[in-house]
Amino acid sequence: MHDLFAHLREEEVDSQQVFGGKLLDVRRDRVRLPDGRECLREYVRHQGAAVVIGQLDDRRLLFVRQYRYPLRRSFLELPAGKIDPGEDVLTTARRELLEETGYSAGQWRHLGVMHPCVGYSNERIEIFHAAGLEHLAAQSLDSSEFIDVVAVPLDEALEAVRSGSITDAKTITGLFWAEKVLVSGW
């Protein structure tokens, strides 16, 4: 397929890892710009994640509330988690829903993908809708996770976005999809 935007492409000249941690791989690449000049690009490599719009039978959506250290406050978010190396994204979504909320789902639908920070990361978040939820077990959290499970009607969640109470990008994007799926029948 012909690349219509080839005139915008930057080519990697070399790549250097600046930091490698459990979650983040920070890179500094030297790139060749479309006009032939070179410059540096700093960015984060990320293994990707899946987010789940879990819909209960009464149409409320499952959320988790957890403390996010970088911003020093708790956030209301849709359940989500990192994709393990070599893991299928649906497997990630199923695992994260069960671990974070104790629920499993009978019906799964992949809705799309989002890139939350294209200016400095290659992270992608796969978006899933899950219905036919059944509470199977208690949460199975990592030793460093402390999470409340909360069920919220879609209209209240959308109002929380409008009022600025929900600011998490994956949750806002997920709620956009939830509104389209639940209200418009996408």
C-alpha cells in the first residue's frame, strides 16, 4: 500500500535506552527528518494495555477507584491493565476484569484502540465491551494494589467527565464508546 504521508516520515538513525524499569523503557533516538536534517526524539516504549467497559445486567458500568501516585490522588477509572509479553489482548481484558473486580463476562466485543500520549509514548490501549457479567470471586490484586469496585450508571459517569471528576484518558475514551454502544447501538 502506498504511504500517502511519506513526506512526513522520520527515520531512526540510532536508538539509546535512557532508562529501563519494570514498566517503562525510556528511549532517546536520533532521527532523520523529512528535509534530511537530524534531531533527537525522547519517548517511552510501553507494552500496551486493555481497558474494559463492564456492563452489569442493570446497565450500570463497573469502575475501579484507586490512588495514582504521580498525581497524588484517587481516580475513578474503567478496569484496565498491561498486556503481558506475547499475551492476546482479549486474554488481558478477561484477566484484568477478573483480577480488579472479581467479575467475568459471557460476551466480549473489541471496540477499538486508543493511543493516550502520542507525543511521548507508543502505548496503545485496546478497548473492550463486556456484558453478561457474573461475580465469580473476590478481587485478586497485586500486593501493591488497593482498589475499590464501584458500579455507576452511564449518565452519571458522563456527567463526571463533564464536571471534571473523571479525567483519565482511557476512561473518557471508554465512556465515549460505551455511550455509542449502549445508546446509539454501534
